[in-house]
Amino acid sequence: MSDNRQSLSDLGKLTEGQPAAQPAPDAQVAPDADTPVRETAPLREQEVDQYGRAYATGRRKDAVARVWLKPGSGKITINGRDQAVYFARPTLRLVINQPFDITERRGQYDVVCTVKGGGLSGQAGAVKHGISQALTRYEPALRTPVKQAGFLTRDSRAVERKKYGKAKARRSFQFSKR
């Protein structure tokens, strides 16, 4: 049996006749080295309106929330009412504050939002989605932790429609033998 292994010097002979690899046209070459150096530019820019607010729309079930976010003391206003009044259940307030807890920005932003459609649970999810989107527009560096937590993805689950011949979406009418 013959051995088909090659040494490093044999491999070096393969590249002798070929031209050296050129750096990419947009890369900058360092003056003291032959390695290309790429500038790291931010992937996204801050999206702020003329009043210094970031705007986003959040959706969940049938609820739609329009959210404006700006630096402040941490006050959250929903449809003109404080969050403690609008969302009386503590679990719903916890849902709304999740994006701030993940990014460690609790109490640093004021949120004003209008929400309509759906029930309270869906509205809380819509506000959370909107706050997450607005937060990443105000501070693009926070996109990674918010996205990893799954807050930028719209939760597409919704109530299944009722079918004819059924009591509900899948539930059949009670069977009667006689």
C-alpha cells in the first residue's frame, strides 16, 4: 500500500505560483501589518422622533398597543391611567416590566401607550412587545438580550375559531344514547 500523506513543505509548493490573497476593497490595511482590519460599525441606528421618543407597535392576540418610550423616572401610563390602576393584577404589571428587568433599565424610562382590543392579558402582552421594540429602537445595543429573551417575537397564538357542528372549536355536543 502506498502512503498518500503530504508534508507541510509539499503543501507550501502548491501555493508558490499563485498570487497573494488581496484584502477586501472595503477593509482597511494596518500600516505595520499585512492583516486587514475591519471597522466595527453599529448594526442599527437609534430611531427617535423630534421629541426624543422611540415609537413602536406591539401586538398580542387581538390587542394592539402603540408605545412611546423616553428617558425619565420609570412612570408607565396606559390609556391615560397609571399601570397600577389599568392593570390591577400584579402578574400583568410583572409582564409589562419584563423588558426593563432583562436589560436592567427599570426606572430609567417613561412609557406612554395606548392599547385597544382583546382582554387584559392580551393587552399586557401587547404592551410588553411594544416596550421591547421601542427599547431596542432607543438603545440598539440592547437588542441582543431582548431578542434572546424572546420579547421581540410577536406571540402569534390566538383563539381558534368555532367550527359548525361543534359546541366550541373542537368540543362536540354531549352524546345522548337515547
